[in-house]
Amino acid sequence: MKKTSSNDAPVVYSSEFGRMCPGCGKPAKSCVCKKASAPAGDGTVRLRRETKGRGGKTVIVITGLPLDTAALTALAAELKKRCGCGGTAKDGVIEIQGDHAEVLLAELLRRGYKAKRAGG
């Protein structure tokens, strides 16, 4: 893989291969670093209610899911549909807008995850 001479940034797109992985430098379809990106944890999914730094709005933060980025995004979409609200999946964490902790806890338990409320 060639690097640019000005700032040694990795190539992120090639006209020959398409999108390139910035981590391993291989084409995105054959990337080896994304397969090992599932976070290691204690096996418990935790649901936490947050309002700090959000203008007083309530958000349920779900952490500890043993999923890769694509599966985490898909699960976040299904949970948002289940609650009928917005949210996001980023940095290995799912954020669901609104106070839907009981619905989310029941849904995660139904899907076979060991889940619990955290933070009181």
C-alpha cells in the first residue's frame, strides 16, 4: 500500500479496489481488523439512564453488547423501531432517546442477553 508523501495518511479509497480500511490497509471487503472489533466484557448488558450534557433530555445508554459494529447498528435499528423513537449506535454503545428502559430490558432479555439496569 502506498502512503501519501505530504502527511503519511493511509489511503482510504483506491480506484482499483474501492474503499480501503485505514487500520490494516486492505480493501474493506477483505479487512482483517474489523472481525476482531467486538468488545470484551463480563457478559452482562447494562442499561443506564442519562440526562447530563443533553439539555435535560433523557437517553437510555446500552453498554456491554458483544457485537461488532454492523450487528450493533442493526440491533439499534430494531430497538428504535420497538420503542418508536430515535437513537444511535456509536463506539460500541447504543443510545435510545427517551425513558424506555423497561421496554428495552424486556426486549434484550427476550433476545437472550443477560441484561440489567445500572445506576439506580
